[in-house]
Amino acid sequence: MGIYKIKDVEVLTGIKAHTLRIWEQRYKVLAPDRTETKIRTYTDEELVYLLNIRILLDHGMKISRISEFSPSEIRAKVAEIKLNTPSGSAQEKLILSLVEMDELVFHNTINELVQETSLEETFKQCLIPFFDRIGVMWLTGSINPAQEHFISTLVRQKIVSEIDKLAVPSERQYPILLYLPEHEWHELGLLFYHYLLRCEGVYSLYLGQSLPYEALVLSINKVQPRCIVTSWLTSVDEGFIFGYFSQLRRQFPKLSIIAGGAQLGIHQAKVGSLVTLLRQSEDLLNLVKSPSLQFSPEQ
């Protein structure tokens, strides 16, 4: 069971801590436990209750009215709307699908958002902020790893299914090679880049998670990519990441190396001269269209 401090709940629900305190006093909305130092703490059930309140607020209901409902009445009213409105409360629905491990809510929310816009816009406008919000759970140690794995797997399945709908480009020389270094498992961003490249008709090869260095070298020699794209999120020693890209640069001095992720930002001063830093998806598409990447690297 998750335990959330009031600041965690503020981020996850979008309801200000000051507002939560007022609701507690004025409307008797929840009576959270407190630590020995008087810090409010909330359970999974209380978080879901507040997320449901947020959904009702987003649909025009006043807190004074909501506070008159029992928890079961609130759930019933949310049930009437949470599967039928794709955008307004999408973030709250996704948090609910995470906390309650509700696959149907997740699929209906994401599918309707994709139909309204595109997977690209859904990923950038909804899923990235969503993962930023649940990152709070990791930082506070309040998330159940099974919940995070559950939601990450659903997102991965969605991206892979959309990739599978796209035609394999007919021009397959000098592809873009995407991979994660050994011991790196956070692939959603890289999978999304693979999807964007395929949408542009670019032949990209996705080699997946935790690729051993020797296997990367063999792949580069075999397929002669126009560039490689990687990402590094897991905490890593500065000396190690510098050594990794230095060795790669020595072996393939003409090969373009595009790299993103939190660790590249943290160690930018050290590795910035070895790679082209990738900060957002638009950067990747612009780089791929650059004349310098239209030909096989001289190795």
C-alpha cells in the first residue's frame, strides 16, 4: 500500500496542498493520518478518492456539493463519466489506472486521445507529463513497483502496436540504429523515437534494451548505420559514461552518435563533445533530415 505526503498528493492530483487543508477543515473531506511530526499522510484509497473528486471538479461540480456525497456515490458519479470523456481529465484517469491497475481505463483513455490527435501528440502532451507525475512516487518510495511495471508495459504495448501498423520502408540502406546500453532498461522514450522515424518513412532498426558493447560494435559493422541513437536514464558514474562514448568514438570516428536521457544532461560537460545531445523528439527528426546524415559513415 502506498503512503503519500501532502506534497506528493498535490503533484499527483493537481490539487494544491493549501486547498486540501481548507477542504479538510471546511468540508471534512478526508481526515488523513499524521506522522509524529504532524505531517499529513494519505493512503492509496485516499489518493483515489481525491483523484475522483478532481474528475468531478473538472466536470463542473462544486466541492461544496461533492463533499455531501458518500465515497460510494462519488465513485458511481465518476464511473458515469470516466470512460466517456477522453481529454479533460486524462491525467487523472491515467493516475487512476495506475493506482487501481485498471487496464480498461488506460486503454480507453489512450485510444481516444490517439484518435483525437495522434500517438505523437498523446505521448508528448499526455504520457510524458504523466510519467513525470508518477516519478514523484519513485522519489518518495511510495509507488508499488508492480503498478509502475503494469503501466509501463501497457504504454510499451501501445507504442509497439502502432509501430506494427506502419509499413517497413523500402529503402533500407544505412539505417538509423537505436539501442540501449548494457544495464539500461528504460526503453519507452527510445521506442517512441523508433515510431517517429518510421512515421517519417525512415528505416530504423531497434535493437532493444541492455545491448552489450561488443554486440553494438558487430551491429554497426554489419548494417553500416548513418547514425546511432541511444538513451541513458539509469544513474551512472561520470568516468564510466565518458569512457563508454570515448571508446565508441575512437572505434567509429566518423559515425554520428545521438544520445539523450537524464544522464546525458547530468554529464553534459564531460560527454558533450563526444555525442550530439538529444533533448526532444523534434531534435531527432531535424537531425535525421540533416544532409550530414544522408550517407553511410566512413569508418
